[in-house]
Amino acid sequence: MALLQISEPGRAPDPHQRRIAIGIDLGTTHSLVATMMHGVAECLPDHEGRVMLPSVVQYLPKGKRAIGHNASHAASADPQNTVTSVKRLMGRTLADLPHAQRWSVALVDLPGMVGIQTLEGVKTPVEVSAELLATLRQRAEESLDDDITGAVITVPAYFDDAQRQATKDAAKLAGLEVLRLINEPTAAAIAYGLDQASEGLFAVYDLGGGTFDISILRLSQGVFEVLATGGDSALGGDDYDHGLSEWVLERVGLRLDTASDKSLMLKTSRAVKERLSVDRSARFIVQLSSGTIDLEVRREAFEAITQHLTQKTLQACERALKDAKLKSKDLNGVVMVGGSTRMPQIQKSAEAWFGQAPLNNLNPDEVVALGAAIQANQLVGNHTEGDLLLLDVTPLSLGIETMGGLVERIVPRNQTVPTAMAQDFTTYQDGQTALMLHVLQGERDLVSDCRSLARFELRGIPPMAAGAAKIRVTFTIDADGLLSVQAQELSTKVQAQIQVKPSYGLSDDQIAKMLQEGFETAEVDMKTRALKEAQVNADRILMATQNALSQDGAILSVQEKTEIERLMLDLKRASCEDSAALIEERIDLLAKGTEAFAAERMNQGILQALRGQHIESLK
Amino acid sequence: MNTPPLFSLNSSTLLQSDDFVLFQLPRRFEIDSLELLERWRALQKMAHPDRFSMQGDAAKRLSLQWSTRINEAYQRLKDPLRRAAYLCHLNGVEINAQTNTAMPASFLMEQMNWREALDEAGSAADFDAIEHWVETQITTTEQAVAKLLDLEPDPNAAGAQVRAWMFLERFEQSVRERRDLKLSL
């Protein structure tokens, strides 16, 4: 593909030019990448034909690393340097992890987010995830023999702000342009083609390796509207493995002493669990340093020890339905997603609880990546049959700390994003000139029971009597579900705002530095990369502007149009030279020069939408 | 352009206009919820950031602004209590629920009695009875508000009813929480 299409002003570049977009399911145990090929979403395999990449990274001496299957094989031989289930660490501090001792790698307490001690030094979960994402990006680039315009990455619906931000940072670090983070159950719903098949109300039950999500969706007129979502971002197949492992150890009276024992035990538990999905009993055989285990495990026994976990998922289903103000009989279908839904007890429990047989016709491992690919393809503007719009919600309530360690809710859970909500507060001391704002996420009333996202201060409030100041706190959530908070004293207009970079706070500079370091080891020239990115960016913006001009150029005066065309030509010229800085500068100029045009187009579009509706309703 | 719109639509002030103008709905309490839902879908189909992901920064920012504004208005119009409070506000009556807690003494007495009943409730039947009472109260209050906003407009009186309604919703919430707590033990 040519990086830049130079065409005469006023002539659109080839409208049929396809942009390559990928969907990535960054899973706890496996990750996948998919794309649209010939109108069908497909998962891309590696050289050996395998689509699933084990989410495992092994750090080796001299800056080398093994990723995926190779690392997976090494997990029991070199457990201290092999990171598995890193998704469970994303956006988490050491204090958040109830079972820190279960990990075979050494976890260290870093400010804001847990770190992983490896022979190559301390790695953050963001860096480890970036290795997985970069591997998938490379796989896609090689198999498609093209540059990737952008990616949609899926996250559990129940991921909080810190976990979402960490995922986005990892993608940036892996050199991916993130088109959108979308929720896993929503992606699954898209893949199921529920949009074409039928309209109505659906539940998506998604039990993965480390997370559980339940989403209730309404599909109507090409709009996927998420009505409610719930779940547990620390409940998944891994927990069934641990449950089995602990039960077996208790039965045989052995303990796990070494990291390699821990890793072996888990591997065996997982294998036995999978076996039990097919057979009614399986042998648990493993050789530990403290002794040998050989035990017959029956399916009923396994189901009994893990029953409380299954029960937990059903409680979340109940709450989500309640939030959506629905009963299970209102649902037109229940979709099962995630490898863990292969367990017969999950299928049985879901069927009993929802009162209908769940839908299973797509591969539960692939369905999320496929849905992400369909959405990515749509976001880059490739023509698709359906004109689909996703309207997703915030999974958790957001608020701020008030007197007495209580949380005042500002955005309740299950609000459609993007959204903004405000509430007014006041000072509680005479002459108070500053106010500390503590941003929290969660459903509980006490600050100590919620997740702290950020703290910031509003300063410069003029001294007033207690209760006289009026401070408006506005929470804004974008389409990726990421939060920013603004506070303003209304009488003086003193302002403070913060983009909630959750407490672990990787700043843009830090990301840039990590990127640079990453490229040094990978021996890729940073400059070339930056130039290429700037050129792709320029191409995208030129194309968008050109399309806008051909559609709505009529609303511009001749002078305005000539000016925009001049700015476009300047950018095209810059694009042929090898200075990323110059391209960025010209992109900025073009953006500024088209601002008024963009605003007017937007207004016209809204008016059109309203008039269209209005005429409809008069009929 | 041929069909005269309900309200004058002026593109430069549309973003700042009130929720009813934005959704082209008559400014009243009783609204057609299906119509509201359909307008919301139509507006989001046009304005949502997903429609602008390949555009320049200016268009992206505008789309985010619009889409947020549309959702904000939709949430407010969709919920009867919030819609009522908003109509009071548009009519110059502020609810100020935090500071204005003045209620008729009889209303407060009744509330206190029911709060006591809630403290003592233990069985599902107890909770059912309380829930039934609060639901009936909410329905009656909603009807009163509808009348005071649409048929015999009296925004001040409507405001007082909206405050009572907020009380009742909070009480209903505590009933649910208490029931979950007691009956799941």
C-alpha cells in the first residue's frame, strides 16, 4: 500500500482503498488477533497454524525473551522468570492481590502498580502485556503483509478505570494505534451476528481464564445498546484450577515449597479440569519435590469444590438483570463466551438459572477476537454490510470522597458512554482556600471499600464562610470508558482538572522512554518508525478532509475552500520529506484551519438527524 | 427545510439548547418514551465518536462533545424523577435537595413510621408490605407532579412534590439494600 496517495485537490483518492484493522483479545491465559478478510472475520494463525497465543512471557538473559508457546513450555523449568496470567496484575497494586503467594514469579510493590521481579530487572504488567500485543501485531503485519491502521482491543466489561488505562498504555507501548477499547461480552455479541439474526434482549455470559463478565444487551435498528453489565475482574478458570489444586494438596497432605512445584501443580490442575469437561473422572498425576501425587478425581467432586465460584457468577447475573430492570424470561437468548464455559457445570448452571439452553455455536475462545475485528474494520471506515453502532456503559459507579470517609456517587454504574455528570459541593471550614478531591470507583459507601483512582487539589478558592463556596465537580467519561475530572469554584471560576491517569500513572514521557528502550533492544530505528507513523497519520487526515470537502464543500466560501486546499497541499508536500516534526506541524495547521468547517458539518449532521426523525414522526 | 420544526433549530446554538429542544420533544412531563428512545438512537448514529475515528482531531473532539451532550440529555429525560426536577429548573424553581429539606410535618411523620417498620422488618412479607407502600406513594407523587407540570402548571408546588419524590426514592433504595442484606444472610 502506498503510504500516501497524492491526488489533485478536489479529487478524492481511491475510495475503495482498504485500511487494515485488527481486533485483539488480550486474554488471561490466551490472546488472539483477528481481521476481516473477504468480508468475514478470521483469527490469524502463527507459522505453525495455531491461532491462540498463550499469554506467557519468559525473560531470558541479555534482554532476550520467549513469548507464547515457547515461554509456556518453559513455565515449570524457569518459573521465576516466566510471567503467566499477567492480565490479573493490570492496574493492580500488591495490596489489591489477595493471593500474592500463589504467583510463581516474585511480585514487588511499586507505587501505583505491582511489579514483577525477573532476571532482567523489575517489569511492569504493562510492559509484559505490551510484549504479547507486539507479538500479535507482528503476526498480523507478516500474515497480511501490510501496515496496521489501528486496533480494537477488548477488555472485560468489569475492568475499572486503572485496568483500562493500563491496557491502553500497553497497546501504545506495543506500537499500536488503539481505535477503541471495547468490552469483551459486547465484542462477542457482535461476532454472534445478533444484529442480523434477530432483534431483542440478550445476555452474554463470559467466563474467561481470569475474569467473569455478564452483560445484558438490547439489539434494535442496528444499535447494540448495553443495558447493564456486571461481573468480577478477579474470577475465572484460574480460580477453578487453584480450587482443585488446594483440594488435592489437602487430600494427600503435601505442601508447595518451590516455585516450580507451584507451576507444575497448576499446570496439572488445568489439564485435569479440562479432562473433566470431557470425562466423568480423571487421574491427577504429578511429581513434586516433596512427593508424588496420584489421585483419581471425579467430576462430581470437582464440581462440588468449585460450586461456590459458579454460584458467584450467578449472583452477578442476578444483579445485572435487576439493574436492567428485566427478568430472565424476558431474554431472547443467552450467549456463552470464554474457554471456561466449556465446563459442563457452567452450562448446566446457566441453563437452569436462565431457564433456557445457552447459545454455543461459535468457538468460545475465538468469538471475542472476531467481534473486535468486525468493530475495528468498521471504525477504520471500511464499508461493511451492517451499519452498526455500539453504545456501551460504565461498569462501576464513580464518585468522590466526602466528610466522614463516605463516597458521594456522581456517575452511577450502567450509564451509557460517553457521558458527563456534575454535582455541586461546598467548603466546610471558614476561609478554606483549597479542597482535596479524592476520586473513587466502586459500589460501596465507604471510601475504604472502593478503589482509589486519583487525588487532586483545587487551590485558589477565595476565603469565604464555610458553605458559601459552590464547587462544581464534573466527571467526563469518554467512549473508551476512561475518566477525567474537573472541579470549578463557580463564583470565581477557579479551575482544576485532571485526566485520571490512575495512581500508577505512566506519564506520556515514561511511555515514550519505554518505547525508545524497547526499540533499542529490538534494533529498530525509532526515527524511521516515527516518520512512518506521521506519514500514516497525514494520509488518514488528508483522506478525511478530502472526503469532507467532496461531501460538504458547498457550505464553504470560495476563499475558505481555497485556504483548506492550500493547507492540504502543504501537508502533502511535507509528507514526501523525511521530517516527522514538519509533518506533525502541518497536521496541526490543517486541523486548526478546518476546525470551523468540522463544527459546521457536525451541526448540519445533527440537524439532519433531527429533521429526519421529525418528518418520520409526523407521518 | 420544508417541514417547519417544532422549535427553531439554529445550528450555532443547538449544543447549548435545552434537552427538550435537542430531542425535539415538547417541553412537558408526559413524553413518549419510545419516541425519546428513537431520537436518541438517531442522534447517536450521527454523532457518536465511533463514526469519527478516522477523522481529524477537531471532528473527533466535536463528536465526543456532542455524543456526551446527547447522552446527558437522554439520561435526564428518560428518568421521570430527573425529568421532573429538570422541568422545575427550566421553570425557575430549583430543587436544591441537599439544602432544602423542608417537608410537611405529616409527610415526615409518615416517613419516620415506615423507617421504623423497616428497622424491624425480618421476613420477606414485611419487606413486601413496605415496598408496596413506597411504590404506591411514588405512583401517587408522580401523578401529582405530572398534573402540576403539565395540566395545571404550578412549578413551586411541583418542586415540593419532587423533593418528596426524592425522599421516597431514597427510602425505596434503603428498602432494597436492607432486604438484600437481611434475606441473603
